Amino acid sequence: MPSKRQATTAAAGRRASRVPRNTLSRERVVEAALALLDAEGLDAVTMPSLAKYLGVGTMSLYRHVADKDDLINAVAEQVLSGAAVPDGDPDDWERRVVGYLRALREAAIAHPSLSRILAQRGLTVGPVFEQLEAVHAVLRAAGFSDLAAVRTFYTLLTYVFGFVAWELPRVHQQPAEAYTASWNDARDRLDPAAYPNLLALRQQLTTSASPEQFEYGLEHLIRSLRPHG
């Protein structure tokens, strides 16, 4: 049976078709780049590979994007545009800021290269500034000092993307059942006398990349970051 990634790549290949003459646009180029990125990863997205995917000449892409940096920024902008800060009271940080971070996690799971793009690139696209402005306004209204607002947001942001990096290969890029099976297979070969705790925690350890584990960590972070006074 093909892996999830192989199936995604095959599906992307089936979608790729020559673009009719004079119909290529920046929007079409960005959409194709996102599809290719989701199917094959960030390293596979080059101007020649994207041109081949679209069935056009490489130079035709440069009428719509300046270079690969412009292309990746446009892809990130499109993905991040779907992660809004929820409406609500101006100081309701536990619902609005955390709601935004949950939306970012969903976007990063749907588009696995997003975490790498955000970690490695200094993105200066509209949604980034708009969302940062909104979340820091909420945190300051909730009583966080200027420094605490920044520290709180980036503590939560790095937790979210760190957890995404942990869970993606375990339960999203393969069936969750395969992750559980690999854990159980490894533990079945352990010496019970040498590893009594790992064997006793057999069921619990298989939940380490679950939504429940994510929410557990997030809730404890939120609790520790609440303003005092």
C-alpha cells in the first residue's frame, strides 16, 4: 500500500497539466507552488520544477514572481491568510491569542512546510504583521507588560510549532496506528526487568503525539503565563 506522502505526490502529479496559453497568473503560480510544496516538500520547489509541474517554460514564471524568495513568501502569505485572530473582547487573550495559535497549528498540519518556512525565513508579508499586531494588542490589553506580552506570545508560538514538528512525522505523515504499532513493537523487545516503567506506561506513551498531549501542554503553559495581580 502506498504511503500517504506517495499518494499525495501521485495526486499532485495527476493535477499537474499544461496551462493554456495566456492564462498563467500570479495566483495560479502560487496555487501550483503550494500544491507542489505540500506533495514533495520545500526543497523540491524550484523554478524549473514548478514550470515543469505547470507545463510552461521556466522564464514564463518570472512574469508573475520575481524569484523563488518572492514565490515562497507568496505561498506563506496565502496559507497564513487563513489563520485569523478570533473576534472577541479586547483583553480575552486566552480565547483570542490561543485561538489564533490553534489556527496556526491547523495550517501547519495541512501544509507541513509552513513550520520550516517560518523558522528559517524572515517573513515580511501582510498577514504576519497584521496578526502580530492583533495578538500583542490583546495581550497588552489583558495586563501583560510590554516585555511579558512578547515573551508570552513567543513561548506559546514556539511550543505550537515545536509540537507540530514532533507530531507531523508520527501521526500525520503516516497513519497514527503505525506510530502506535512501532512503539509497541519496540517495547515488546525490551527486558521487563530493565525497563519496568516503559512497559507499565505502554498505553500512555502511545499518546505522546496526540491532540490530548498538545492540549495538556498548552493548558499548563497558559496557566503558568497568566498575569498575576
